[in-house]
Amino acid sequence: MNILVYSGDGVSRNSLAHTVNSLRSLVGQHYDVMKIDAQGLLTEPWEESTSLLVVPGGRDLPYVRDLNGAANDKIRRYVQSGGRFFGICAGGYYGSDRIVFEQGTNLEVQGSRELKFFAGECRGAVYPGFVYDSEQGASAVGIELNSEIFGQDQLGFSETKVYFNGGGYFVDAESTPGTQVLAWYKNEPGQIRHSLSSSATSGLKAAVVACQVDRGLAVLSGVHPEYDASHLDPRNPEYGPQPNVVTRLMEKEHERRILLRSVLSKMGLKLSTMETSTSTTSILPPGAIPGIPALTPLYLASIQPSLTSKLAATLYDMTQTDNEIKEANDTFHLVPSPLHPIPVHTPTTLPENSDGDFEETVTKNIVLCTDGPPAASLTPEFDMSNFFNHLQLVRQQDPSFRFGSSLMYGQVVTSTQTMLDKNFELCQSLPDGFVCNATVQVSGRGRGRNSWISPPGCLQFSMVLRHPVMAGHASAVFVQYLVALAVVESVCCLPGYEALPLKLKWPNDIYAELPLDHPSQAQAGGKPKMIKIGGVLVNSNFSGSEFLLVIGCGVNATNPNPTTSINHLIRYHNKVTGKNLALFSQETLLAHILVKFEQLHKQFLGGDGTGFAQLEHMYYKRWLHSDALVTLTTLTPHRRVRIRGVTLDYGLLRTVAVDEQGKDMPGGPEFRLQPDGNSFDMLKGLITMKT
């Protein structure tokens, strides 16, 4: 499931960055935290796969301009049907029935709003001095928590300080039907005077409210509980001389995290593992993000020690000083063997990258295992010796296989895809079929700019592949199809595993039938629901006479329940059939996938010389879309079509027009769709243009 954070025009880049990073830190093990703009909210079928929609701080009027009408209708229907909405500062104003901001000044904004989650007025700013795109009006303000809401949570505090910059309060919230006040602004010097009605029994202004919206929930906040003080620079002159806003917020940073965790939990979200330390004075290394595990060494080994020695010599040739390889995106430090001490490097945090995220840069250690794979105690979550042994077994001693012969593994890494794709010189020096895998990715990369903290049990790896440019019969666009097919075939072609319900969704997703452990999990008509359990990403660079591809793949393999994974499917299959099929380990599944993909790629390039045509039957046997009727929303008016397959030249989705009864139109038009230009929502039968 996804958490979507609105990133359209008007959103403050600071608020966006803090929102994304706080959510990834607190719930990123269970959800993909992704950004979405106005066009995406309007055209993408995001509702069924979204657990929370967040609208951060910024400017309310651009939200009105871009979202009024159809997009707001979708948002409101999503919440009414059981969805969750979190509006922060400008997002809190926007989620109210009416806004009154800076009345009587040149910043004045007044008017009604369409979402109306809070059936009243949001009025502000509560404190003076607000300036757009500036920290001059920022404050560390006190809030008092509602003991009736948070009392059972044993937070350890009943009031705290959080970041504030221009937020409002929710007028008459205590008497507004369907609304609970989660926190009030404390009565502190400097607040702008606003008259409170007699219904405000607390005598305080409501800072955070929770609004029941039919079956859904909206939490609106005038303060910024998402702002992480460790990412604010106290030396910024806009904060004033120290001690200033930032130093006061740092004193309460631990409480802020606990409060935000509690709010997200009350919204029904699953939380990532809580930090073991509860000390309010614990000091993290510079640039470290609380709640996100520290990076671990990368261990490089091969199926034969001589391959590692050869690769190590290549890497040493790339070093400059102190055994370091300084690349475009990362710096790598070479450690000669597992017996040598592994240095500790201090992380550095850059303020923001081009996507509005914080970037943490830290030198990564590569431990060269030239005498053989490291001891299992050094890589307890992935036994490299076990992997290589199984790889040899699956290859059946065929010396022509290469994929996976050299592998670099880290228990916790930034992103396997980024380390290969964004460091071009390093990638060029790696052998064909080189694999980088990890147990946990803290900045895992998906299609577009999506990124997340990977959940436990997900098999995730990236691989270097050299694909010949001159292979006209074998376009590189099909590689993503082959990898997804290899994942499914590597399991379903094994004796006894043929009936496992693994499927392919065009162009590059892996789906499974959700086991019917309970009747509520079925779709209308009693059919099992289909759920995504994996995906493929291919990045390409041109290098001489070949494409240098970096293939990224992630699939739920050994995840614990309730996450649907391959092992979950096997357990359910054993339960209903009485069989005793063995479960996969990360090591065995990766070996099977790599061998199957290499077999398919060899056949694709060679075989009978017809490219993907010789694999069509196998592909269509596994995919979900044969003769499916879908609506093309890329056309105006929308057009109903039937899926016929993929073209054999460039892998386009081939569809034909149908009439109102769903029958093919003789001589009707054929529509071909690019795999990277359209979004296919199988569950709703829609194909929309990607933004």
C-alpha cells in the first residue's frame, strides 16, 4: 500500500521534504511513501492502493486553483469510503469548510473550500510574523495534548513544543459534530488575539483536530508535527541568534517523534519498529535520520575466488587516495578482507535534492572477499556461500552461465539500483551479470521517482546487463518483460509449484491471487483479489556498441504475514492441498531467478532469431490481460478497447476498438501504447497517460 504526499504547485519544499522523510522514518517499513501532483490525483487510479493522502504546508490558493472540481471530488470520495487524509498547515486550512488567513493585511485570504472535512472555519495565523518562503516567522510553539485521546498511550508528556509557521486554529472545534480536538495551542505570549466562542470549554485554540468523514478520517493540523529539528540549521540568520527556534525544538525532538507516531497509529497505520532508545538526550551522528537503520558494509564475493581477485584488481585501479573510489553519486572505501578493520564514516546531510528530499551521503565500505564468501555470521540475513552453492546446483554445472557469479551484498544499503545506475564508471567496470542485493533498502527506487524503505522479507536486487545495440530482432525494451517472466517461471516451472497463482501485469509488475483465508478477502462474485507482490525497473545507458542496463527487481519472498509473499502462497497451497512444498529462502529464490532469466535472455538474443516471438506463448500463459476489455482515458472521448497482446518490435501494448456491446469492430482502429508512457490499472480496467 502507498502513502501519497501532495507535491503540486504551492507546496513548500521544506514541508514536503520533512513530511516525506518523517513518514519514511516512522512507517516506511510497511508503506511506499510517494509524491503525487495535481495531475496524478486527477487522472491516476490511486485510491484503492492508498492508505493515507497527505497535503503538506505551503500556499492554499494554488491548491484551490489546481484541485478544485474533479480532483477534490476524488479526494473526498476516497476519504468518505474509508480513506485517510492528513492536512498540515496550508493542508489544514485547505481541508476546512472555510479559511480566514491574515485578515486585514496584504496577505489576506478568505473563502470557502471544497473538501470541508472540518465543518467549520480555520483562522490564522495564530502567531504574527509569517512571511512566505521564509523562516522569519517560524516559532517553537507549545501545544497541550488532549488527555482523553492520548492518556492511554503513556507518551510520557502532556504538552510539548513543535514547529509553527503561519498555521491556523479550528474555530469552535469542540462543538463541531464529528470532530475531536487532539491538541490545543497553549496560551503563550505573542499570540494574535482572536475571539473564542463560549463553546471553547478549554479556553484554548484548537491546534490539531480529527474529523470523522463518513467511513474515513481526516486529521488537520495548524502546527507542523512532521518537522524534524535535526534537519534545521540553527545558524540560519532567519531563526535569529542562538539559542533560537531550532535549539528549542531540538530539546523536544524526541517528544515530537513520539507524538507523530501516536497520531499515525490512531489513524490506523502500521508503524515501523520503534527505536530502542527512549532518552530525550540521545545524540545521533550528524546527518543520521532517527528510525532509519544505519548502513552496513558491502561484502563482495564470487562463485570462484579468482573472479573476486580479478574484480578487486579492477576496483583498486579506480581508487584515488586511501583506497577510495570517488564516483558521481557515491564514495566507496575498499577493505582488503573481512579480517581487516572496517572504518566508520561520518554521514553528511545535504539540505535538499532536486526532488525536495534530504540526501544523506556517507562513504560506503566494500569488503573484498578474495578467499571465498564471508562467514555467515557477518551476513546473518543472507548466506552468500549458500547462495553460490545453490546457484551451481540450479545451473547443473553448465560453465556458460554468468549471471550472479559475482555478488555484492549489504544488510542495510541506500539503494542497490542507485549504487549501480548512478555511478556510471563503477558500473562500466563490473562484469556482465554482476548482482548487488540487500536485506533492507532505506532509499529503494521504483519507477519514476518513487522511493521507500523496503519491508522485511522482500527479495531485492539489481543486476548489470550488457545488451547488444545491433540486435534488431531483440529490442532492449523487452528486458523488463523477461525479468518479470523469469520471477514467475523460476517458481511455477518447478515440480509441484505449477499451480501457484503468480501472474504478470503489463508492463513490469508481478501479481498474485490473494489467498482466501477469509471470505472478506474475495472480490464480488467470490473471485480472489489480485495483489501486487513485485516489480521490475530497468535503467539504461549507452556504451559503445551495447546498452549498459541496470535491472532492479523486488519481490515479496519471505515476508511475514499478513504481507502476501511467495512463501505465503506456498503455505496456503500446502494447507488446501495437503502437500508439503518447501518454502524458499532468499538465497534459493535469487539463484532460481537469475538462472531462469539468463536462459530466457539467451533464447531471446539467439534461439531461432525471432526475438520475443519464441517466448510469446510462455508470456501470455502467465499474464493477466488476454482479451481483457479496458477503457483508454488517454483519448477524448474515452475509448473502450480489447487487449490483444504486445507488438513484437517494441513491446507496445496492442489493443483493438470494440463497440458498445464489447464486440470487436471489423476494420476498426488499433491502438498501441508505450510501456513507459501509460499507467495500467488492471483492477479498474483503465489505461491512463503517465505524468
